[in-house]
Amino acid sequence: MSFTETLAAALAPLGRQAIPYIDEAGDPSRPLLLHTYRPNGFTEDSPVVIVQHGMKRNGDEYRDFWIPAADRHKLLIVAPTFGDDEYPGASLYNNGHVLAEDGAVRPRHQWGYEVPARVFGLLREAGITRRARAHLFGHSAGGQFGHRLASTQPLTSFEAIAVGNPGWYTLPTLDRRFPEGMGGIGLADGAVEALLAYPLLLLAGEQDIETSGPSLPANPEAVAQGAHRYARAAHYLAAGQREAERRGITCRWRLQSVPHIGHDGAAMSRVCASLWFEGTMPPDNILAEWGGQSSL
């Protein structure tokens, strides 16, 4: 049985599934797991949301964060999970396994950032969706993954990309080497300009202001972007706006400040779903109720 047949069979029932996935077109030596949810009412024309988990590699929990929105808006949720055993450390997940241990650039088809578009292509081949493009959301380490995907990949597979509370950012310049910037990995001016022109949604929790801790990147390049994640989001937006002005183009990114919320993947998932599928922020009193939680 081909994988598309396996995928079609696994996603035929409603509810949660955990589907083993070997990325044959990328790095088949490092298996992944697709945590999925199909709600009642989903059709081939309903939206597909690809969700990138945080540093805990908890794709199952991130899928579950999206279930209320999936039920309400008939969304298919797919959370590709990069397990710690197969993708240990930030370099193999957050930084997309772009660089080998010796600093050499690995073949593009083996970069982790190619996985979401390939998974979406398989969903189309399996007849699960007729949509031309998917939504992609990532939080924390998944937010690092998501904006670096947007920095390095063709974006024709994605109708919307949102990242929440990344620990630090790859700046939109070829003058700094990856992952601090986009330089040294074979990208050209067109990649920078495509990123700046894309309507990237940056979600920043106003209470995500811890200045130390095991999950907050403390490398000099990250610290130079701000004392905490909330400040680093503003730094990234400003860097994009400056680079766009220098190039004579428009930066189409949007920074959405989220009151009351700290480093909370569940709350940020709900905020993103509300913005995408209801066209509005959740009410302030609801955000206040969600505040004070923490999930990576």
C-alpha cells in the first residue's frame, strides 16, 4: 500500500489519528509522526491547518489545542511531529537541519522546512483535500521553525502563515549567516523579497517577558534582538520594515500584540484561529481568563 493510500485510509474516520510518516523525498532515516484531527463536517474543500509544536515535541497536544476551532470551522488539523530521538536539539528542528555538524549546508531536499509542503502535497494526492494551499501555525520552537520556513521555502503552498512567541528570529538579510540571517545557505535576493512581501502574521504575547529560563535562547545573536520574546518580535518586524524600505518594497508582515498572554501555546492557538477564521481578536475578558498559563 502506498503512503497516500495509507493516509487516505487513516484520515477517513473522524477524530484523532497518529500516522507514522517516512519522508522518502527528504530524509527517510528520520521518521516523523503526523498527529491529525478530522472533525465532523470536514470536506475536501475545507481548510487544512498544519501546526508546528514547540520544544517539547508535543505534536499531539498542539493538535488538541486546535480541536475546538476545528470543530467550529470544519478544519483538518495536521501536526507533523519531529521527535527528540530523531531530531535532537534546536539545530535539527528549530533550525531545520539546514546545516551539518561541520557547518556545511545540507541538500535542500533534506531540510526540515520542506516537510509541511510535502505533507500537504500528499494530502492532495490522497484526495483528502482539494485546497490549493494550507494554513501553517507554529508556536515557540515551532514559531522559529515557521518563520524560517517562510524565509527559505517557496510559499505557494501556504495561504497563511502565523508564528507565535519564537525565542529568536532569522533576520531578513543575506549579510548575516543562517540562522542569524539568511546568508550562506544558497538563498538570493528573491527569497528575501518574497519573505518581505508575504503577509506573515507575528503573534506576540504581552506577558511573554521572562528574561531567562531553559527555553529562552540566550546565544549572543538572540540576546541582541531583545531581552525577552515580546521585545524580539518587535525587533524582527522593525528589521523587516527597514530591509523592505532599503529595497524599495513594502513589508507586508503584521505584528499582533496579544494582551494578558505569556508563553502559552494553547492560548496562542486559539488567538490565531480567531484571527484567521473569525476575523477578530478574542475579547479582552476572554484573553484575561486565558492569561497566566504556560505550555511550550
